Amino acid sequence: MTARGQHLPRDGAENAEKNSLRPHLKQQWCIPPEQNAAFVCAMEDVLDVYERPVNARFPVICFDEKPCQLIRDVRQPVQAQPGRLQRQDSEYERCGTANVFGWVEPLTGRRDAWVTARRTSIDYAHALKRVSEAYPDAVQIVLVQDNLSTHSKAALYHAFPAPEARRLAARFDFHFTPRHGSWLNMQELEFSALARQALQERVGDQAALESTVTHWIGRRCAAAIPIRWQFTTPDARIKLCRLYPKMIG
């Protein structure tokens, strides 16, 4: 029994904050370390590169790779009909993995993407050669990429004779996104578009993935959609101030 005027606890305003929690839902992010000099140094380097104007002699390219799981239906999907969505069985067969390499020149909308069976250092070296061949008249290609162990000039020496490896290495000016900072690589936006626009359905083998990616990149290149990056170093120093080391004294 309660005293007069005292209200029993309700599942209402007092518990609104608790009830708004949805532990079954979550978002996945690359969470950067706080007060990390290495992170902000690499971040500001990449952001400064993005402020450079279009220059055909020194094009700015964002490069990345995307692993893709190959999945095949074990039961034929029921095709969509008026008033009824397509139905797909939850059971599937795993058929291995493949990889998609891709690059984009954000300010001009030039881009490329292609499928490989693996993403070893040798595959990476051949990918760099493909990028180099796309810009035969460039003095040097400014390359923004993630900080992976395979992403180094040394990979070129694993794949090519020393003279060719040295020639290719000299063609690139490497800039690396910080660890846990892959969101700074604009090629991530391209892969997001690929996933949304072309990879919603299951793809069961590498040949089918190659066909899908080839068709998608063909339409993407024809549109020549540029990327207008808005986040700058001054923005980072305000919005991401927690990442910067605290000065003492």
C-alpha cells in the first residue's frame, strides 16, 4: 500500500531513457583512438591532399580493395509479383571469396574497379600497374590508400624485375589513411555504392561477380560522378578535437 498522493512507478517518462535503449541493434564504426598523434598526423596529411585542385600532371587517386564472399542459393528464389516482394530462402551455400580492387579520382569522376581471386602483395602490385597505365601522361600519381601491410612499394619488387619495380614506385606519391581511419579513403564511398546498387543479390562464383562489377563500373564511369569532399583539417580540429593530444605546460 502506498501513502496518499504517492504514485506507483510507471513504464513512462521516468523510464523513457531506459526503454529507448535497443541492445539488439548496433552500428559498426571504425572508432579512432583518442589523443593519438599518429592518427591526427596521417588524417591531416590526407585531408590536405584532398584540398588540392585538379591537376592532370599530379592526379589525386583514392585506392582500396574489398573482399567479397561468394554465396549461392540452394533453393530457387520466388520471383516478385504484383503486391508481393521476391522471397529468398534463408539457407545458402558458401562458395569461397573473391576480391574487388578499385580507385576513384574524386574531382574528375574517373574511376575503375575489377575482380581478382586474391588480394596478396603481388595482386596489389599489379593493381598499381593498372592505375599507372590509366595515367600515362602524369608526372606522378598522388595515391591515397589504407595502411595495410601489403600496401607498400616493396610489393612491386615481389611482382616485377627491379628496373620495372623502381619505375613504377617512382610514379606514385603514397599517402596513407591512419589506422582505424579508413573512412578517410573516398574509395570507401565507391564500394558502398557498389554494395547498394549491384551486390544486393547473392553472387555464387567469381565469373558472376566479374560480370556484375564490370556492368556496374561501366555505368558509373559513363556518369562520371565526382565526389565533393567537404571535411577539412580546420573542421577536424574542431569536431574531432578529442583525437588531438592534450598539450601540457
